[in-house]
Amino acid sequence: MPRKDRIDLTGAVVLASLSIIFAFNQISIKYINDGFQPIFGAALRSVLAAGCIWLWMRARGHSTAIAPGTVRLGLLLGLVYAAEFVCIFLSLDHTTVTRGTVILYTMPMWMALIAHFVIPGERMTPRKAAGLALAFGGMALAVIDPERGAGGGSIAGDALMLGGALLWACLTLLSRTAGARGMSSEMQVLWMQAVSVPVLLVASFAFGPFLRDPTVGEIGWLVFAAVVVVAGGFMIWFSMLAIYPASGVASFTFLTPVLGLVLAWAMLGEPLSLALIAGGALVLAGLVLVNRPGRQVPQKVRRTT
């Protein structure tokens, strides 16, 4: 599919649906951590996700062969991905889903700022900057909610989640490099899962017993996270990055923390306050500003004699 310079209706629908899937990510990790040691749980998730992606590619007739000149980038993608989810899984062992989700989804701010300097054609225009600031303000309003209070956070948990956000931004930028053009989005995600498995398994030996008496429900969350969130969601995410501007795609992730807060209310009993509703409205307003196409200036027709 050819590259597009803005998010169209199809892209908006797909990205909004993807935001719902990603909203379950932190909730599923919290449940996984209840039954498994965090890093070991992350490794199991990568094993299942890699298998699903490989089977899907084989069923669709897509090549799983390693393209020449892509090994170094593939290894780098996998290492950054492993580091990201070490941070995220460990963070959610020390902080709440709500707080962790909001911190993680500061990623679009880092992504847009970095893209402004390193990706041609993705300059931070005043309108985009205003939209991103408005959406970020909406998230801040949802977090700094006097009806809920801050509770449940820790300096270590917050710092680890911020590290996860920065690593996610780096991973997204790596997928846009010239070397990544030799890889399909499926191969990029497969590299991430396959390389992260041994890294996470080795790292898991440093964090205590592998099991925390997992229940059937917690195993189910592990399977859901691997098949739906990772295998499905991440492949769609990188496919969207191959078609649409990175800053526009990343801006849709502002929906995810709002949806995550709603899910936390529905599933974990956190209150749904007026501040949260107002924050969601600001997020949506920011998305409109970020993705509204700029005014086209008609070119003058040159007279010839």
C-alpha cells in the first residue's frame, strides 16, 4: 500500500480499534504478574506470540526467510523490545495499572519530538504541537484527579515505566529506518519476539521463582496478551507506521490511556470521575488538531506567450 501524508478514515478506524486492544495490555500484564514472575511471564508471552506470528505468516504464504542485510537491525529490534518489556513488566509489579498506563503513553510526546529532528517530512507544526499539548494535558487531568488521589505508585515503578515509554519510542523509530524497508512488518515483530525470548529467559533467573501459583484465569490472560495484543496488535501497529506518518499514528495512542482508565474502572474497581471524562474530551480534541489536514494553497498557473 502506498505511503499517505495524513490519517484518512480507514486509518482512523483501524487505529481507534487498535487503541482498544492496547488498552488491555497493562491490565493483562498485571494479571500475568499475579501468576508468574514478571520477566518469566514476559518471556512466555514472547514465546507464544512468536509462534502465532510464524504460523500466521506460513498460512498466508509470507516468507519467513531472513532478508540479506537485516540481521543486525533485527537483533537490535529484539534487544530494545526485550528491554522495553523488562521495564514494563517490572513496573507493574510496583505500581497501579492506571498510573503505569498514563506514564507509558507519554511515548507519543517523545516520538513526535524525535521524529521532528530525524524523519524528513514529519516536522512539528504549530497546529500539531498544540494538538499534542492538548492531548497530553487531557491525560494529565485524568491522572491528577482529586477524587481518586495518587495512591499505589512508587518512584521505582514510575521510573521503570518511563523507561518503557522511551524505549517504545526508540523501537518505533528503528522500525522506520532505511534498513527496516527490507523487512515486512510481520518480520519486524517476529524478530522482536524471537530475539527477546532468550534475553528474557536469561534475565528471569535474577528475579526469583518463575511461578506465583498461576490460576486458569491468569494463564488465559497470558494467552490473550500473546495472541491478541502482541501477535495481532503489534503487527497492525507496524503496518500502520509503514503507511501513515509516525506522529499521526503515535497520536492515536492518546486514546489508549483513556480507554485503559475506563477498563480499570470496569475491571479493577477504580472510580470513573468527572476529571477523567474531561481529560478524555481534551484527548479527542487534541487528536482532531493533530490529524486535521492542512489548508492546501492553490498554485498559480504560469502564463506563457
